Amino acid sequence: MRLTALGLNFALVLFSILVALVGAEAAVRWLGYQPWQVKDLKIRVEPGGKFFTPRPTLGYTHLPGKFQVTLPDGYTFEVTHRADTLRITHPLNTYDVGPRKDEIWIFGCSFTHGWTLNDAETYPWLLQVQLPEYEVVNFGVSGYGTLQSLIQFQEALAKRLQPKLVILAYASFHDQRNTLLRLRSKQIVPWNKLGSIVQPYATLDQKGNLNVAMAEMTYREFPLMRNSALMNLIETTYDDKVEDAFYESHAVTKAIIREFGRLAKAHGVELVVAGLLSDPLTTDTLAYSREQGITTVDISVDLSIPAHRNWPHDPHPSPAANRQYAQKLASFLERDILK
């Protein structure tokens, strides 16, 4: 049976599309893109094999105790969390000894908690060394965004004595965490192996107010992502560009900063927003914070320098970078805040 002209044209169109897709697939692979690979999280935590525990308002937090964490290449580091789940900033046996000191609270993510670092290598510990007359409290939790820092702040104000100073350590990648974009879910789902992870996320209503909800850590793949580099690139581009713009992640962060400032002012607490990165979004957040009457400081370190990351084990800031964070922060506080 001969094909009709319409059928022939349709077949030619399908063939042309197929050729174009094959060519595009070859091109993106030539450029270095690959299909999505689901990587097993080969991190060992001893004792117990878990690092996180559920927390109703925050989704999760760290488990209390002392742990040895081993990365896939065999690199190990030791982490100590007190009974309140917060990482120590001085030797455990020196807590609850002597008169109470005014507290400095630091909120942030794994950069602040100190992932891949031993206790004494984290910048909150090093800041404690430089400011011995104060009690530095490290509220940093791996994977947290600014929203979780806000919730921590609200809860700490209700449970603890009022601090002398609050520092919110911010980096631009917190934006996608605050709205829990697909890109963030894609990154975090493997970490469920170290303890079930649920996370809060925020949206803005028509008046620009925050709405907070909770979500399970799941991730829906695009079709053929595991087989096609082209489809994986399309999905990544959608996650990084389209969805981020739709959910207004940076605007949500600004609303969180605004609420942070309102809460600090209502309790008569000095708030400082510290920038951990030197990129446009972090710079913009610092500028917005100043517009809100919030003190800011740029303590960023050049992470393009290999020595400033914990290579080859992990891309998080190295002990050398943390020494710079601590020195910049201590110098600023002693000069402008704690004088």
C-alpha cells in the first residue's frame, strides 16, 4: 500500500524529529552532560548509622551524641552534639561550669554546623576561642535554609534566656531550600539514609506574607532522565530557572529576613546577617537587610581556591576557610558590635 501524501509528510516530520533528538542527545553528551545517575549515599556514621532525627516544626534536626562520620573515600571527622542537638563550641566537659555568660547565637546550614570538620575546626568554635567572655551557641544544621533558622530562632526565644546577639549566616543557595524547589529535593532525597528528612517550606500570599507548610522528601523524575542526557539537561534547566522564578525563592528569603528582623527587634536583640558567599544574590540579601535596618557583614571566603574547600573529600569549606570566617566575624563584632 502506497503512503498518501499526508502520511508521507507525517512520516518525514517524525523522522526529522527523531534525527534532531538523536543529534541533540549526541551534542549534549559531547559537551559533557550525562543521564541522571541515582547515587547511593556511601557515608558511614558510627555509632548507630543515623545522623538526623525528626523534629515536628523543623522537619528534622541532628541526633544528640558523639559521632564519627566516614566519607566514601575513607576521610573521617568527629561531631559532638549536646542533648539539645546543637554542636559544641568548646570541650564538652566545660559546659555548665562557672557563671553564666551572655550568649551569641549563630544560625545557619552545614557551613555553620561544620560538615566534614572536627568540632574544633568549625568557625563557631573558633569564634568562641576569640570571644571567651561570651557563650557562642551553634544552631547550624546540615541542610537547613533561612526558614528553618527563623523557626529555630522563634523556638529558642521561647525556651532559652535572651541572647546578647544573634547572627544569621546566609548564602544564596538557601533560597531554593526556603521554597523547597525540585532542585533541592533532588539533592536531598539520598540523605534520607541518615535519618528520615521532612522539611518546611514557605510561599508568599497576595500580600507578601509568609505561608509555611511541611513536605515529605520525595522527588518525581522527568521521563527518561536516567537514560537521556538531553532529558536530564532539560529537567535541570527547568528546576534551576523556570521553577525558581515561579516560586519567587529570593523574594521568599527577603520576607523571612524581614520577619527575622521584626522578631529580633520585638525582643530587643541585636541581629547581624552575615554573608557567606560573594555572589549577586547574597550581596542583594545583605543590601535588603540593611534597608530593613539590620546590621550586615560580608565574611565570605573565595571558595574558588582549592585550599578553601575540603577537597578531595568534599566541597564544603575547609578548616582554612573556617578560620577566615571566624577571624572576619570576630574582628567585625569586636570593632562594631561588642565594643
